[in-house]
Amino acid sequence: MRSHSGAGVKGSEQQRPGPAEQETPVSEAVNQARCLDEPLRLVHHHAGYLRVRAGAFVRPEENDPMVAAARAAAESAAGFRSWNLNPKTGSVVVEYDPGTIEPDDLLKHIAKSAGFHGVEIATRRKVNRQEVVSAFLDRVQGVNHAVSQMTGGRADLRELGPVALAAIAVVSFIVNDDRGRLPQWSSALYHSYRVFMHWHRPEVRTRERAGRQQEERGGEDLSSDEIGSDAFE
């Protein structure tokens, strides 16, 4: 019995971790265990959008296995549209087709595939400024997505907003002094123009660049024509 116990001690001494393993910080091991035990928290949801948060999503390392597994699970789900991770806050916005998959099934699929300890609905009452802004943007994106679907993808709030302001400007101009609470027609028309140009700035710049290039090419063609006419003279 004694020799058996001595052999056991000797075996345990041989299984002690080497120096390389002992150098691993204790905090990293604790963080890894915490991440594996934590749930996937649902912060915000409306049809077509899910905002979830987890400690594993906060400034993850490149090719982090949990983040990669969570994203792969979302992308493999039916009706998946997009995945947007904010590493500073540890939140992820998942966009999906609400008519294809149930949000509960999508959350459970992501949590199970990534190794989270189930799904939890966040019930905190106190939110910071960034969370309020994120929630507001989620709602605006949801409305914009709904408008885009209603118009068959031909227009969204970037076009309909300026059009509404232009219509208000026309009505204000017609009724003139009897416009009541309607804004001055010139003010409404100006804001319609400004909003449209702001939302479509990339397209406007592309057109301006193309116009300048066309003018330059036209000038070069005109100069070559003048050179040719001088040669014939």
C-alpha cells in the first residue's frame, strides 16, 4: 500500500506543469473560464434586428474561436443578412429575415455553437449614452429597412425624407400667410436640398468628378482641333 501511494506521489510530481505552462497568468485562465460560463445576453430586439452582448466580444483577439464560432453560426442560419461587431462595447448587431427564422431559435443556435451558457435577456434599467444612441440607431435602421421593403428597394428614408420636405415647401408656398404651423417654404426647400445632398454625398462627388473629367477631355479635344486647323492654314 505504501509503495503504491509513493508511486502515486511520484507520478503526480512528474505531471507538474513545466516552466512555460506556469508562466500563464492566472487572470487569463479566470477570464477564459468566465467567458465559457457566461450567457449570451440579448440587449435589444425588433423584427429583423438583434443586438447581443458578451464579455467574449470585448476587444477579442484576431481569429478568436468564440467570436468566429458565433459569427459562423449566425451566417449559417436561414435568413441571415449581416453581422456587425463593436469590439469596444462587446455588442453585436445581427440582421436577419424575420419571416425565415424565429429570433429565439437564432439566439439559441449562436449560443450553443459558440459555447455560451444559454441566452439571457438583459433587464438593466440604467444605460449609458452610447447604449441610448445605439438603441436609437437600431430603431432608425429598422424603420429604414421597413420603408425600403415597402418600396421594393427603390427608395428609403434618404430619398423620402427630402421629398417630404419638398412637398411641405410646395404647400407652404401655396398657402403663404395662411400656412399656420408649416415652416417658411424657402426654409423647408433649403433643408430638403441639404438633407438630400448630405445623404447622397458620395454619389454627388462621383458625378462631379466625372463631369470635371469630361470637361477636361473636351478641352483636350478642342485644343487638338485647334492645332489641326492651324496646321491646315
